[in-house]
Amino acid sequence: MSAHPLASASNADAPLDVRHPLYVVLLFFTCFAFSYLDRQIVSILVQPIKLTLGITDTQIGLLQGFSFTMCYATAGVFVARLVDRANRVRLIALCVAIWAISTALCGFATSFTELLFARAGTAIAEAALSPAALSIFSDIFAPRKVARASSVFMLGPYIGGGLALFGGGMLLSAAGGDVSTWLAAHGFQPWQAVFVLVGSPGLVLAALVALTIREPARREATTASIANTDFDEALPSLREVLAELFVRNRFCAPYFAAYVALITLFYSHAAWFPTLLMRHFHLAPAMVGKMAAPAYMTGGMMGVALAGMLAARVTDERTLHKVLMLSTCAVTALVPAAIAMPLVTNSTLAILLYGACALAASIAMALAPVPLQIAVPNRMRGRSIALLVFMTNAISGGVGPLAVGYLNEHLAGAHAGLGTALAIVGGVSALASALLYALATTRIASTTRKNA
């Protein structure tokens, strides 16, 4: 059987020689940031979308949560096999181009259904980036350096989410006045123009990935063997991957569940906190961006930087235990901030607590891929990471924003409903995550003592 058409090519076939791993990390980080910009731009556009399309908070929850993340998660199952057997660089370039076009197409939607389908295209294409990029990092860095490279990559959600808040609010304001009149004359609303503007740069990123990055040799096989191996025969089965994760590595079950709970909080905050500021404190979208984006980005960057520094100060043999222990401490600190943030009555305090939540959550998020990168064999990493991505998106992304929207509509008191809903979903998610991370850490310590 011949190799898959996207299978890794030899270095001689690569378009351009880029020898600096830092460049690879920074470019993939930029792609990841833009994926979150495209993903979370809806959060700052909720009010004008609702007015134009006449949709409810529950539908907004579906748009940002369940429908988007189910497409993302389902696509991840199919691309995971390609990540383990194919040219990962070409796969990333193709997917970046597709999600950029899909995001721009959101700007042409005139109904909830059309917007839903365009968002589905963005979601499906974004599914390949994380497992492919993180798999590549495992091949170009030693275990203790994988944590630092991955933490830089994991800055993407915070930079991209911050840009969605700040840039989206600014673009929405800039599209008012005479610009709005011109757009209306051509059948466009300002929020539609924002989608087109934020989606377009992805095409440039796709070209840079395709033209400037080589597919690295996988650490567990030489370049020659990759080029000539029957990939279907060499690739471990899904049953073997699951056995590796949940039988051999006993920490994985609570670790997966802990991360699912954490991302439930993350998606809930990303989807609804800007709307909370607009509704409860009567802030304009541009002001929300100016106030919330710096707190979100600063907290996220500080957390990721701290995670990278702490995880790097350890031997390769101790990396796994240290990563899970750091995550446990960070998520434990997140619990009180997650409960208080949506309930306070002062907008400045709410935003400061929002930054504190971003700081604590980003430490665990930055370290999340590392256990799979260093504990799982090469030809299983893509599907292992994709399984984690699938679970976090199918469960967290689906349940979090939708639960907040649903609770908001059914809690007594329209003014207090959204804050209470966010406190319930965020507080329960953070507490569950902390307990599960602690269990995973205990299992690593127990395994270490048995093997000593």
C-alpha cells in the first residue's frame, strides 16, 4: 500500500529551510492566536448580531458553544489520524486557509442558519492546528523544553481572545457613522464587516506556514523510514492508543476530566463576560474591549510565562509530576476568583478578577499538552492530543456557554441572572478541575514510588 498523499516528505522536497525552532514556535503561536481571534470575535458582537438576526441568548450560546465546538471536536477525530501519519506542516497550512475563508464568510450571513454554517467551517478547519503543532514540538525539543515551547504556543488563546475583545470593539465602533451608512448602502451591517476583516489575515499565515516551515523527522523514526513506511501498518490502532492512555498511564483519566472542567470555565468566560459588562454596567463594546482585553491578555501572558519558567526548572524525569502539581495549585487558586468575578457590583473589580481568572487558568492551560507530549509514543501523540481536544470541545465548549445562556434565561431576576449563571458554571467547573488535577498528581506520585 502506498503512503498517504499528505505523508511526510523527505527534507529534499521541502520548499525552504528554516533551521530555527523558535521561528516555528512563534509562527504556530501566531496561527493559534488568530484561531482564537476568529473563534471569540462573536463575544463582542453578541448585541448587534441579536438585533440584526433576531435571535435569543440560547441561540447565541449554541453559536458560540455547542454547535461550534461539536463541529470542532468531530473534525478533530478525523484529522487526528492525519497528524500521526501525514505531513503536519501542509495540514496546518491548508486548515488555516480554510478557517480564514470561513470566518470571512460569516460576514455575508443574513440569517442564524447561514451564520451557523459559516461558523461550522471555521470550527472544522481549526481542529487540526493544536494536535499537529504540539506533535511537531515533541520532535524538535527535549522533554523539559517541550513545556516552554508549548507554553508559548498556549499564549494563543489569551492573545487572540484579547484581540477579539479589543480589536473587535474598536472595529465595530470604527464601522459606525459614515462607514455604517456606506455599509448599509451595500447591504452590510458593521458586525459583518468585522468578520471579513478579522478572517482575511489568515490567508497570509497559511502561505507563511506552507512556504517557510519544513516537516521535521519524527523522533521515533528516521526521515527515510517515514518516507518509505506503509503508514497504515506502522500506525498503532485506536485501541492501542486508548490502552496507552487509560491503562498504562493511570493519571490520564482524572487529568483529561480536570482539563475538561477547566475549559468549561474558560469557554463560559470567553463567551459571556463581555456581554455581562455591556448589560450589567452599560458599557459600549469599544469600552469593553479597552477595559477587559488588557486584563485578559496580561493575566494570560503572565500565567503562561510563569508556567514555562517553573516547568523548565526540572529534570526530564520529573517533568510530568511537576506539571500536574503546578496545574493543581493554579486551578485551586482559580476557584474563589471564578465565583466572585461575575457577582461583584463594580466593573473595575470585575475586570481585575477577570484578569486573575485568566492568570490562574492560563498556567494550567499552558501546561495541559505536556503530559501527553512526554508520556505518549510519537505515533500516538496526535490522536491522544486530538482526543483531549475532542473531549474539551464536545463537553466543555458545548456545555459551558449553553449552560450559562440557559440559566440566565431561567433564573429569577433578569438583571442578576447572567452574573449568577456565570458564577455557578465557573465555580463548579473550577472546583471540579482542582480536585481532579489533585487526583492525577497523586496517581503520578504513586506510580513513581512503585517504579523506584
